[in-house]
Amino acid sequence: MSRQKKEIEDAVIAEAKSWKILRRLSIALVVFVGMFCFFAYTPARTFIPGYPDARTKRANIQNAIKVDSLEAVIARWELYSENLARVLEGKDPIPVDSILAISSRQTNSQTIGEAMKYKKQDSLLRKEIRDAEQFEVSNKKQRNLQVEGMHFFTPVKGKVTKSFEKNKHPYIEIKTSPNSIIMSPLDGTVIFAGWNDDSGYTIAIQHASNLVSIIKHNQRLLRKAGDKIAAGSSIALAGADLTTGDNIRIELWLEGEAVDPAAYIKF
């Protein structure tokens, strides 16, 4: 009888120990789930080492915006280099639809390689033209009859402070009043509008007959690449350039050759 009673007592003690272990495991599980929910669904998760907080996320977004802006700037410069090289080679410029498509594409190694190729071709062509002019073997006339019939609007009124010299500086420099409105000399399409460390705010316009006008050292640009503009419409503001003050530079390129703007435009 006493032996049976002892077995019952041992069984009760064993069952009690099992329930005690199960209760501890349940408590541990509840604590674990509670801690997980606390750190997963509350701001306390930012205290975990390596977890990105709101400041880190904001910095990542700002960096992504800057990268997109840089990509857009690089794409515009590639477009400018490519279109200018085509004009200098006497080829037709890229159509407006292509300009808009190129400005939105992402840069890649092949595009950069093409830009370097066009830059090299541009340098070789410039050297060839300078050599031809030096030894007077160029058979191109100073004025072009096809352009003679065009009606040029005066981009801005001012005093010519530096005349055109093809070999030294293929442009004219004009001193004008601050905040003067600069106008397009002809109908055309903007092929470049942006900042350059050497020429400040620059705008380049493709006109008919393979004619390109470029105005540099502006204070502010009023147009962007791809805009179609009419002759006499405003394109920029003059004055307060860090490098040339109130002076602006005007270039004309006809079928890849620099020509004197004063030969066609009355300032």
C-alpha cells in the first residue's frame, strides 16, 4: 500500500515539474514575441545598431536626387558635344525628337566613349581649319550667299569690345547693360542651355542652313534644351557674369566653320 502511494506521489511530482517547465517556456515565448513586436513596430527599432533611421533615409533620398541631377547634366553635355561635332563636320543636327529622347536616357560607358570620339574629331577639325587659313588654302568665302538673305535680329544692343579673329578667338565680345534681355537672332531650336566653367551660362541654338549661334557668359538662361524659339524672342539675361562682368560673347558657326557675327548682324 505504501509502495503504491509512493508511486502516485512520484507521478504527481513529475507532472508538476512538467507543467512548471511548460509554463516557463510559455512565459519565455510570450516575452520573446513581445520584445519582437516592440522593436519591430515601434520607433524603438532605430536604437538597434546598423538600423537606418529617418535621417539616414532622408540622406539616401537626397543623394539619389543629386545622382539623377548629375546624370541629367552629363546627358546634356553629351548632347551638346555630339550636336556641335555634327555641325562642325557639316552634318545635319539631331532632330528635336531625338534631343528630347537623348536628354532622358541614362549614361553608359558606350555613350561616354562616343563623346570622347566626337571631342577628338572636333579638335582635329579645328586644327585643319586653322592650318588651311594660315597658308590661305581655304576656298570658302568670308560671307555665304545663302545666309545673306536671312533677316537677323540683333541679340542685344551694346558696344563691341573685342572683334572677331578666326584663329585667335572666333567670337565677338559685347559690353551691354546689366539685366539686358538677349534675343534669338533667328528661328531655331535650343540644342544646349547650361553652365560651363569656362564660358558661364551658355545657350546654343540650331538654325536653318546648318547655322548655329552660341551666346556665352550670360547672367541667367530663359530657355532649355529642346525649346523651339522664334527670331527676336528672349533667351537669356546679360550682365553680372563672374568672369567677364557685363560682357557677353557671341559665336556663329556655319557648316562647321566659325564666321564673323558682325558680318551678318548689326550691333
